[in-house]
Amino acid sequence: MSMMFFADEAEVPLPPREVRITEAEARPAPDGRRVALLITLTPFLEYPNLEVVLYRPDGVEERSLTIIGTMERRLALTLHVKQPMPGEYRTQIDLIYEGDVLQTQSVTFSLPGLIG
């Protein structure tokens, strides 16, 4: 018999293929060289994997990272921008289970102090 306890009874952990990204937000730092990426997931039974790619305004990949088996539902990641440029940046977040992309979410933002 397995017993599981939850801080909030309304938030029952979901099987891997039912886990989703519920929120994603980009917060550029005032210096224009870093971006805080805040990601919230539904409760999960198994630790999910994420792939995050940051694209520059010209469409070229700036940064990427892979998170294997996150234990946290609320993630705060810092992405560094090598050479800030004006225009709209885009982050793409893929939620992955057993090699399948279950959900893709994009967030766009501009860096402060740069005119596009």
C-alpha cells in the first residue's frame, strides 16, 4: 500500500503524459544581459524533463538547456544573453516524456534599453 501526502488536496499529482506547463514568464534583468525564466508545472508523479531554447531576434539560437527529472513544480532559471540586440527574443519550452514532446510553450520578450 502506498500513501501519498499533499500540501494541497486539490493538487493531485498527474501521470507523466498528463503533466502540463501551466505558466511561463520571462523577466529580463535591467542590465539586458540576463533573463529570468519562470516556469510552473502541474503536480506530477514522475519527475518531468524540459528542454529550453532561447532564440535571438534574428532567429538564431542564443542558448539552450535541458533539465532532466526536475523535482520542482516551480522553476526559476537564469539565461544569459551573450550580445544583447534590439528586437523580440523568444524562448521555447518543451515538456518531454520518454522522448515525446508533450507540450511546447513559447514566451517572447524584449531586452530593456534596446530599441528595435
